[in-house]
Amino acid sequence: MLSGPSFAKEVIRKLPARNHRCGRYKYRSQLQEIFNTNNFRVYTHDDVLGVELGGALKNVMAVAAGISDSLGFGNNARLSS
């Protein structure tokens, strides 16, 4: 599994990005080396459920921020970390 945060358009434009490679695959270190570039960094992790939940929650927060923006509530109304 490969999980964000990243936007494909920005990865294609070679803007800096990082992702997580997750799973119990015995060749994950080799896959990490294949995916890593100067602009795209992949980190490995065993916590598959945590990465999946984090990705799902990130999407919910992005939708909420988009709704807030479209209603003109400004940056103060956005969810913050």
C-alpha cells in the first residue's frame, strides 16, 4: 500500500512530496529505494491499519475544508492540526 499526502499533479511537476509504503512485504526496503527520488520520498511502516485510517481521515478533513472554503468562512474556520 502507498499512502499520501500527495497530489499527483504536484508529483508530476516534481514538487516535493512524501508518502508511506506500508505492509508486511519482505522486499519493502527495495521498493522504497525504487520509489525514492530527489523530489519524492517514501517511508516504510508496518502499521497498515493506522496508515489506512490516517488516509481516510485526511480525506474527510479535506472535504470539510473545501465546504468551509466554498461557504466563504475563511481560513480561521478550517480544521487545524
